[in-house]
Amino acid sequence: MASELRVNTLKDASGNNSIATSFVAGGVAKSHVLHDASGTVKKSLNISSVTDSGTGDFRPVFATVMADTNYNMLNQEEITISTAAVIAAYDLSLKTASTVRIYTFRADNGSNVDITELSSGVWGDLA
């Protein structure tokens, strides 16, 4: 028999501080991934794979899809490569509930570049 615990509010041991469980659930990352330039996943949550679609072009696939495309995504990349800053950004036109396309590129000339590691996190509602 399955068990479940249902609560609306969490309180600390003193009972002075409380927070609604909906706030906690809404603020937790629904997905994160750390991968290398070939798309090899080093650590992840709710990621079934990362497709390497070319130089600086990655597509993480969610194991459990998001409710819609209204989710927030943050990327963290290497600081520099060959003394040029690298930027990671996702393509809004290719953002779906099951995947998002992320590009890593040089800030000085806009050319795509592979980096040693890329970390991405997603916040929003799961389907």
C-alpha cells in the first residue's frame, strides 16, 4: 500500500517561521544538467539525454516534460575560452515542453564554440 503525506504549510522547529508547500514546490528546479562539449552528461535531474547537434549546439531532453513552454532556464558556462568570453543562450523558437536548444558562442565574434562544461537548470511546472 502506498503512503502519502499531505500538508499545506511547513514550519520550523520553533514554530515561528512557516512557508506554504506550494511555494517550496514552485521554487524547486524541475531539471538540471551538467554536460561536456560532446553532450556527455556528468550530473542531471529529469534529463534523459543531451544531443550534441554541432559546435556549440546542444539539446537537453527532459525525462518528464514540462507543462508548457512557460518555464525559466538559466545556463552557466565557462568564463573564457581563448581569452574571449563565452555566452550560453537558448533559442526561443526551438523551445518546447520536452526540449530546448542551447547555443554556446564567443562574445567577441558570435561564432559557436564547444566548451569544457555547460550547466543548465529549469524552473516551471511539470506536466
